[in-house]
Amino acid sequence: MQKQHTAICNSLIDKLRKNTFLSYDEYLFLIKNKDCCAEYLYHNASQVRKSVYSNKIYIRGLIEFTNYCKNNCFYCGIRRDNKNADRYRLSEEEILSCADYGYDLGFRTFVLQGGEDSYYTDEILCRIVSSLKEKHPDCAVTLSLGERSFESYKALKEAGADRYLLRHETADEQHYGMLHPSQMSFKNRIACLNNLKQLGYQVGAGFMVGSPFQTQENLASELMFLKKFNPHMVGIGPFIAHRDTPFHDYPCATAQLTLFMLGLVRLTLPKVLLPATTALGTVDPLGREKGIKAGANVLMPNLSPAAVRKKYMLYDNKICTGDEAAQCIECLKKRITATGCEIEIGRGDYKGERNG
Ligand code: SAH
């Protein structure tokens, strides 16, 4: 039985590599039988990554500039109702000096990420984006600020932002409702993603693997959704419980399932920018290296000042919250070299046809 399944799975993986899509039932079959074909998937996903991006791994400097948030997502450690979160905001000067420091370390993409914090008005954010672009015209600016209006996304784009990361979190509307309070809606999340695309951003969607109530069917739907939406980037990482959230008792996702999904995403969207996330490095000490071997081609080390790092705790036991950025880079360089890859200095743009 097992042998037969391996043969079917391997031929589905060959088919996926050749056609870059499968039917929902075929994806589901692979997910259900992942243990008998994972190595074969990683081997193929790795080859596809190499054929598009050679052995280059792109790095993004992540600046977590605020942990204030008006939302109350059931999984997230910086949710509004977490009274134990020690809140902080970085000033414009602090954000710019993080980027200067990152520039000297070789970063050419800065990702500004934060909770949904109305303190940062369009005016303030546009000023930050345009100052960043003025100081470092050879750099890309990525924003990850959650849901905003079309006008706000437009103003930020005009100020110079290049890319936007907004994980849809789950492609199933009903499941979305189980992860978020009723004030938040799946429809709005998707409308935001469509608006971002329309405005010409390079767009990153994505989901959590193993979030509470997620089924294998949901995971198959993720791949159908991603194929259709065709984002430039896909951020996926394992769900990890945070002690001060309603989901504190739910089990964390495994690295294995996350790696398997990374491999499937690489074969479904061969040119996609695919990070091996910090969350993956948290559930498995070698998670990021394994992520690269499963098809990932991006790493997003933290550039936030050491003093605030422990405060941007989306989930428990997050790694790399104690080190200086320079130390993190040295450590990552070694880890990447060990996988046979190397860090690319440069903006690291999408290699597909819609490069902006
Ligand atoms: N406010 C922004 C940034 C969110 S934080 C936004 O809404 O897009 C970035 C990502 O961290 C989220 O999209 C979510 O997928 C992930 N995340 C949050 N809590 C998590 C948890 N407990 N485990 C794993 N990932 C989590």
C-alpha cells in the first residue's frame, strides 16, 4: 500500500513540476500522503528554485516598528487585548537609522512591519517611505502594515513603496472566521490584496500552517488559491501558540508540514519569492536551512533595535530576539553556506514577467 502510494505521489510531483498546477484532489492526496514523498518533493522544489534563482538567497531587513495593534486576532501575541504586551513605537529617526545600519550590513530591501497602529498616519508613513527611498535609492521598500484603504495604499505607493506583504492567513472564509473576531472579514482581506495588486505593488500573500481548526482540505485550498491569485511572494510559517492569546493551548505546527507546503508552493509558483521564516526557525533549530532545501529562497532577519526585539512577540520562544543584527547576519551566512547557497546583495526582485 505504502509503496503504491509513493509511486502515485511521485508521479503527481512530476506532473506538478511539469504543469505547475494540480487539481484540488491531487493536492489533497499529496498532503495526506506527505510522509511517503517529502524527500522527492524537496529534491524537485530545490531544483526548480535553482533553475530560477540559482544558488542565491535574498535577504530582507525586517524593521518591526510598532507592536500597537487595533486588531484582536486570536492567534497573535500583539493583539489589542493582550495586556501583558509591553508596547513600543519606533520614531522616524529610529526607523531610518535601522535602515542605515542595515544598508552597511548589505541589505537592499527593508521591510517595515507592524501592528495596525493608527498613530502612523498616511502622512507619517509616506514621509518615512520617501526618506528611505531618498537616502537609499538602490533599495526596495516593503510594507507590512495590515489592512488599509485603497487611498492609503495608493499614497504609500506614490511615496515610493515597492512591495506589500499581507498574508491572507487562510483561504477559507469560514476558517478565517474561526481565527479572527467578527469585526475582521475575509472579504476585506482579499479586497486589500486585490487593491495592492491593482496599484502595482509586488504583492505577498500567505498563510499559517497548522493554525487551529485547519484541515488538510484547507491546505489543498491554499494551493488552489495561490495558483489563482498568483502573488509575487508567499509568506508561510507554522502556527506557534502565544501564552497570552485565546489559542494558548493549541498545539504548534510541525516543521515537516510547513516544509511540505513550502515545497508544494515552489512547484506551483516556480518564480515566487518564498521566505524560510523565523517561525520555521523557531519550531526547528535547523528550520530555515531545511526551508531552503525545500524550495525557499528568501530570509528576513531582524533589523529592529535590540531593545525592542523581545517586545514584538507574535508567538512564544521567537528566535533571534537577543542578538544584534550584525551577529544574526553572520550566523545566517554560515547557515546558508552550509546549504550550498549564498547571500545575494541587491534588491532581489521577483524574476517573473511582472517585475516592477
Ligand atoms: N499587522 C500586519 C503584520 C502581521 S504580523 C498584518 O496584518 O499583516 C505578520 C504575520 O505573523 C501574520 O500575518 C501572521 O501570519 C503571523 N503570526 C501572527 N501570530 C502568529 C502565531 N501565533 N504563530 C505563527 N505566526 C503568527
